[in-house]
Amino acid sequence: MRVDTSTIGIAPGEGLVARFGDVVIYLVGANASTERILGAVEAVADAEHPGAAIAQRLAAVVFGTGSEPPPFGLVAPTADGTLVLLRGPVSAMISGAEGSRRLVGARAFTWVDEIVRDPVRTLTVGPGADGRITPYPRTDLRAGVVPGGGFVIKAAVRRSTGNRAATPAKKAAAAYEPVATAPAGLAASEPVSESHSGPRTGLAEAPAAEPLPGTRAWSAAPAPGRADPEPIRLRKEPARPQPHTRAAPSAEQTHPAPPTLVAEDGTAYPLDRAYVIGRGPSVDESVRRKTAAPLVLQRDRHISRVHAYLSVDSGKVFLRDAGTAAGTFVSTPGEPRWTRISQSPTELPPGGRIRISEQVLTYHGGSA
């Protein structure tokens, strides 16, 4: 079952639902083992077939630590199907070409794991022995961690076009249709609560059929061909004086580069909006209300889920710390020393840099 082309609905509840790549996990509760479980899953989720590696990692966390981990249910791709792993009072309902069946984690002292063969239409993981849940309408978890009482994965439906032939206009449009590109840094990007140490979220509404907001795709139709070749002139005609014309402005002059915040890996974030910065900023309330965008930093124990807030006002950029223990630091152009900022907004000049743990972001003012 391909998770990347499916929708993942989130059900209401007191637990956590997390997605890392094609791996989805539901934890019934939270305790001292929660972060270790999420870290073990995230560490190997980017592998091509992470199912086997995740099972080994989780075994070390579940059976090698002193604290009792919360019950959980996990779905991960393997080389020959989909791994369903359940521990404790959690169940999974699987519906496919061979009918429906249920797996219950409480039936084993350790955990229940099974590789489900394709095709699978829906796969539901929820609490208890029946795992019956109803997801929120139009929810689709793309990345991160959100509150929830289980999840439902629905396989993407391939719609048949039938025998209707495409018109020449539609064929031409399809031939030159540009590929939409996503804005840098916003996959995961995905929304966080004030100084909240709670779950990370990449919860999104139903997947859009058009390119993401903030993206632009360009296309140019081919120049029409000439019907007849241009005749060759047998004698050279005197050059005719041309009226003086003013050179057209370049694309850079007509469309100046906007100010951006650039990470060390080259990812650029346009400074036309506010940002919540951290390793799980999607849990912040301003991201949930869509008054700010999430800027996700690489997972680091010194980086808080909500670490700092960046705002733009009248062309000026302001930064404030979210009250973190590790702190947020800035340096101005030409100044090698780093200054720790407080929870009060601090103006960042063009060329200024932001350091959070070992990660640095630079403010580029753009071209006028």
C-alpha cells in the first residue's frame, strides 16, 4: 500500500498520530518513552523499505528501556508489502481485494506484526479491540505529529478516462503543461502552540489538485512555423535608419528578487509572511490559524518544537525567542560574535544571521 499516494485521515482522541515519510504511527498515550519511539521511527523512515529497520529500532526501545512504552500501532512499507505492527490495546482493520480482517495487538505478550500484501483499499488503526474510529472530514496528514485517536489510510483511486478521445486543444495543453514546483522549505512543511512542548503537526486539509500557494510555473508555446521558406535576396539593400528605442527592462528589473531567509543548505524562505521556527512548529496556534507558516529545522535535541518567532512589519524583519532553554542568537553583518535575544522582538538587518543550536539562517534583503 503506497502511503505517499494515499490520504491519511485523523480521528479525534487523546493520543498522538505521527507521519515520517511513508511511515505512520499512532500512540495511545504519552510517557517517557514517547520521544524515543518517535525518534527511532524518524531515524530510519527515509529508507526505501523502512519496515524491517523500524521493527529492529522499536524492539530496542520497547524491550531495552526501564519505562513501559505506551500502546501503539504502526504502518510502514516493506519490500514485499506493508508492515502492520501493534502493541497493547490497539487494533487494525484491513480492507482489500480479499475482504476485511482485523489484527489486535493485545493478543500477544510482546506485539503483533504482520506484512499485508497489496492491494489494500483502507487500513484503519485505532484504540481497543475493534479499532472503530471516524476521522475528521477532509483531513490528510502530510508530515509531523498531531493529536489524534487513530488514523485511516485510504488508497488513492485511479480514475479511468474511458474511451473518450482528447480534443486537439487538450492534447496541446497537456504537451506544454508546466510542472508545478513547491515553495522552498514549506513541505512539512507543513503549522504549533506558544512555547508548547507538545506534538508536532503537518496536518493539512484535503490535498489540493492545483500547485501549492506561493508557487509559479512558467510555460512558453512554441513559435509557429513558417509556411514557406524566406526568399533569398540577390542584392544587398541599404540599411534603413531605425528609430531610437529604449531597451526593455530585464526580468530582474521588472521583478526584483524578494527578501528571503536562506538556510545553509540553500533552502530559501520568502519574507512575505510570518514564520514559526523549530523542529515541530506545526503545533503552534498561529500556524493552525494560518497567520504564520512553519519553518522546520532538522531534528536536534537542543531545538525546541517551537523555538522562535519571525515577523515582517513594513519591510522590517523582527525575531524573538519562544522562551527556550538553548536560546536563539543573532549577529549583524561584519560582527563575528553572537548575541542571545530575548522574548521581545529584535530587528534583524539585511545580512544578519540567526543561529539556533548549530543551524544558521541568513537574511538576504533582495534586489531593489
